[in-house]
Amino acid sequence: MSFKELLKSDLEIIERELEKYFEVKDEAFPHLFESMKYTTMAGGKRIRAFLVMMFARLSGGSVEAAIPFACAIEMIQAYTLIHDDLPCMDDDDMRRGKPSNHIVFGEAQALLAGDALLTYAFEVCADNKHVSPSNITKAVSILAKCIGACGTVGGQVLDLEGEKRKLTKEELYHVHDLKTSALIQASALLGCCTSDKGREYFDVAKKYGHNIGIAFQVIDDILDVISDEETLGKPIGSDAESNKTTFLDFYSIEDAKKYAEAITEEACNGLGDGDSAKVLKELAYYLLERTN
Amino acid sequence: MSFKELLKSDLEIIERELEKYFEVKDEAFPHLFESMKYTTMAGGKRIRAFLVMMFARLSGGSVEAAIPFACAIEMIQAYTLIHDDLPCMDDDDMRRGKPSNHIVFGEAQALLAGDALLTYAFEVCADNKHVSPSNITKAVSILAKCIGACGTVGGQVLDLEGEKRKLTKEELYHVHDLKTSALIQASALLGCCTSDKGREYFDVAKKYGHNIGIAFQVIDDILDVISDEETLGKPIGSDAESNKTTFLDFYSIEDAKKYAEAITEEACNGLGDGDSAKVLKELAYYLLERTN
């Protein structure tokens, strides 16, 4: 199967399995499940879920074992979006062309939906019937580290700091390493937690996740300058307008592009040359060359 | 050791171990760890942590294995307090005689401190070196279920609903079963997850946690009416003022007291008559007879 066919077929599985997790569990609060589902099922590229599946394949695990972990990662992604959009954070009324969670359900419910999704992700990991307790324990530990105070949450703290002043190059790098790369790394690593042999691939998964995450952000910064609103699907020039520090404070557009290419190449080193490695390389270059 | 001596000595251990978890892990954001620590270390009875320790003893586990789980429970308790106090929730400026987390650190940081504490709790559980992977997996699953959409978070949703209208007796019961009992149950159950034999005590732990939780809330409702501000340590009559549904909407003070006594007795049925059972009974009656 080609990269795009595999992506499409995996994402159909993920969408279907995610839906199941949001069948109302307690009749006393249907709105809570509705709000959790609203953001989780609102599209997005699902690249992180796909990474879980691909690193499971690469490291000799099964797709069946990867599905719950992939769903958990998408729940985490949804929780971060809901909390990031809240008025006390980025105060965004729109997300992917739809009103943000708190606009539809109110702030209190949105806050709680985020809390519930974060918690649900750990439940789903712990209840993964296709993975040994030892690998589940490893997965929970990795996930918590990647998205906690020294991961995604820490990145968000630094990002808020960056709204008040220009960051140094090192700080900017640190923000994106935590805010973007950490969850991408977690996805790759969780894929490797689907089999005992997977641990041999931890270093490859970390390097891939780290570099893909930074490259992703560099491209985001470039597109915000050179794209147009129709292609990008959101307003351009928003970084300059909000005086946000971006990679273009330290690189020319040409050099930024070269840097993204170099770390994309670096990401793919060590993947080997099997079928799954080939797909992961195609994914990396697909993200590098994207226009939105 | 008497119940009070054991409580005191266990809590010294918990305070010391909790402190260690908040030594700054990343120099880039010291304030995040400071805000996480601020609420977690702000006192409280630590009854939940003590329950983890006691149910470990009751079910044949070790205290050493119980400590990380007990610390995780206190982190969860702190996260719920931080999020509950936020302006979009209960909007409380004070907590245990000190300014709430968001008053000291700002709303965004408080929200993130709560998220980080919730995540850290799962990390601490997963990294418990004194418990087998199989029992860790069970503990993570139980904890997530007790504090998720069908547990504490669901209880909070119902509680917010209850601020808009009077609840029925069944709804009130459901609120407290989720909002208060769920985390107490989780504490007792996590104690039982410290050894393989512990699973035999799951039903006893559930019954104890459920009944203690409801009794705790009934007593809270009574004290809000019959106590005075000095004894209680917080303003009295606040439930009536905010038109909140309480157990006293359905019981006279005398009947409410009798009800709390009956379920405290029920909580203790099945504990057996060993040393740990005796301490758990003393704890139950200590909570029943408390004046603040």
C-alpha cells in the first residue's frame, strides 16, 4: 500500500474506534461526553495517531495493539486544544473553522471536558488488552512525561511567557521541543510500546519525533509568511501581528527551509529500509512539503 | 500504635515524599513547579493518602509500595481544588485560609498547574518501583475511572448543574458519590493495588470508600448549619446562602446524623478485626464525629 493509501485506511480505523469511546457512558451528563467528542472528532490530520500505528509496524508490534494508544494520543491532542483555546489562555473563538469548545459548551464545561479527555487517555492506555502490563506501564510513564510539566504543559508555560517578550533562539527551540515535538515523540514511542522488541526502537522514535516536530514548526512559521489565507485555511501574518517569536526571527526564509530539510533528513536516519521505514520517510517529506 | 499516632507518622512520610516530587525539574519554568507545589503542600487532612497506606496494610501490601500511590492521590486532590477554584468554576479566591492558586499565579498558570498535577499523578503511579506492572496497570485504570468523566469530573458537571436548580435526592446522592466518594474509593482501591492479594479486598475498599464519602458530605452539610465560623474554620451558612441543595433538604439534622452513623457502620462491615481494620474503623468514626 502506498503512504497515502495506508494513511487513509488507518485514519478510517481511528475515526471509527474513537467514535466508540464517546458513546454516552453516564446518562446523568450527556453534555460532557458531547463536548469531549466535539473537539476530538473535529478532524485534523491525525498524524500523531498514524505515527503510533507506523512505529508499531516498524518495531514489530501489531496494529490492533496500536489502536488504543493512537486513540489516547488523539484525546490528549484534543484536551490541549480545548485548554489552549480558553479565554485565560490563547482566547481563541474558532478552531479548524468551527467555534471553539468553550464557545459551544461554556467555559466550565470546556475546562472539564479537557480534564476528562486527559484522564480518559490514561484509562484507554491502561485498558489496552493487546499489550502486556509491562509495556502498558512503560507507555503510561512515557506519555505522562511527554505531556506533563517537563513536556507539553511546560511548553505552554514558556509559550505564554513568549507572548510577553521576544524569546532567544534557544528558548524558542525549547518551546517547540516541548509544545510540538513532545507529543509527536510520545506517539512514536507509544507505537514502540506495543511489543517487547519495541524498546530497541526507542532512540529512533525519539530522534524522529523530535526532528519532525521542530521541522513541522519551522514550516508553520514559513507558511504564516509566504502562504495565502485560501491555501492555508486560516489568516496569514498572524505571528508578525502578535509580535510572536518565530524561527524567521533567526533565519531567512531560504535558510529556514534548508534547516527544515536538514532535520527532516536527520529524522529519517536510522529508520532502516523496510516497508514501514519507507512510509515514515514519505510522511516526513510530506510534512516538509505541505502547503497548509 | 494508636490511630492518631499512625496517622501522624504516615502524614510525616507523605509530606516529605511529596516535597521531593516538586524539586524543580526544569529550570526554564520554576514557577510551574512552584504553583503545583503551592496547592499540593497547603495542608489538608491527607485522609485520602492515609487511606492508601491503611488499605495497603489491610490487604497485605507494603507501606513502601503505597507511598507513591498516596502521593499521586494528593496530587489529584490538589488538581481538582485548583480547577474548582478557577473563575469559570466556583470562582473561589481563598482556599484553606490562603489565596487560591490562580490569585497567586494567575489563571493561565493555575489551569496549567492543575493539568500538570493530574498528569504527574499518572507518571508517579506508573513509576512505582515497588509494585508489579500488572498491579500498576490495574491502579492506573482504577484511578482514571474514579476521577474521569464517570467519576470526579462527572460529579463536578452535576454540581455545576445543581447551582442552577434544586437537585432531587437521587441527583444529590449521585453528585456526592462521584464528587467525593469516587476519589476516596480510588484511595482505598490503590492501597489494594500494592500486592497481588489486594484484589480480594476490592469490594471491601469500594464499600468503605463509598460510604465514608457520603457520610463525610452529610456531616459537611450539618456542620455548615450547626457549627460556628471559629470552630469550622470557614464561614457557616454558605450552602443556604447560595441556595445549594444539601442533604438537609431531605433530612432533619437528627435524621441526617442517624443516616451518617448508619452508613459509617455499613462502611466498616467486612473489614475484619485485625489491627488495620481497627484503625480504619477508628478513622471512620473520627470523620463522623469531627467538628470541622
